[in-house]
Amino acid sequence: MSYYKLANVYERDVFFSYADNNTFVRFDLEKGIEYPSNEKLYYSIDKFDSYLDKYDILPTIGGELVSLKLKKLIEKLGTDCQFIPAVITSTNTGEINESFFVMNVLNLVPCLDTEKSEYRPLIKSLPDGPIKLLSIKYVPNSLIGHHIVRMKEYTGNIIVDDIFIRACKEEKIKGIMFVKEGSTQRLDFVEI
């Protein structure tokens, strides 16, 4: 079984930003911590594009924003993800979109092959602190039982398996990309 980093693509070079009025710390969405509230989470964008609802995953600062279609696909696969209703607001017009969910991946799985991957400390004075990945290799069979996880060694990376990719192809999920193992400088993507 091969593993891949989850990525996204959007027609316009923009990010949907985690809003300051959220009480939940956005970095907790990268730690596998369950969101303890029934409240919605808020994001902002300068303007809504006419093609917004054609995408199933959006480029974000904060937890990943996914459509109802992608949410249902992930739930069908039986993965441990929490989906929190999102409110996206246009900073230009005040218009609101509530058709997306924040995907909170709760599985933190050690899957980075530290012997075959190339990485270095992000801060030289903290050799055991955060790392910068230069090339990625995954531990074989590390995701057994899961189709989508958060990489424990680098929690900003969401890792998926072949079954997840096949399901996305079958459902024609729009805006999703998958990065193969290898250099983080010259990315190689799966064709979907």
C-alpha cells in the first residue's frame, strides 16, 4: 500500500483564513484534538468566486474546509475525522456561505520513515523541536486500519492511502490532489 500527502488546488491563488473571532485555537486542529463545542467555526475570504461550490476542498489557513460530498465520502470510509460546520464570510461584501465543514483529522500516526527521509530541525537551537521536511518516505503499513491520518512527526501533513484516492476518483472529488513520496521541493502528484 502506498501513502500520499493530501493537497488541494483552487482556480484562484487565495486562502480561506481561520477567523480571529474563533475561540478554539486553530493550531489545535493540527494536533488531533477533538473540538469540544457544538459551535460553528469561522473563516474569511475577500470575495466568493462563482465556482466556489464546485470545489470539494478549499485552500485554508486553519483546518481543511471540505464539502458535504467529501465529508460523506470520508465518513463512508470509516475514518476518525470530526466535521465542524463552518461559516465563511466575504470581507468585501459580508456575504456568508455555510456549505462547508472544517475537517479535523483525529488520528495522529507515526508514519515518517526517519531513516529514509531527509529532514532537519526548523530551529537549529531546538534539535528535538519542529522539523523541516526535505524529502519524505513513509513507513510501510503504518496506516493499517486508517485511510486518512495526520502525520505525528509533522502534524501539518495529512496522509492518505490508495483506497482513499480510489474513492476520490470514483466520486470525482474536485480540488483535491495527492503528493507522492519524494522531494518536497519538486513535488510529484498522482494523476486523478
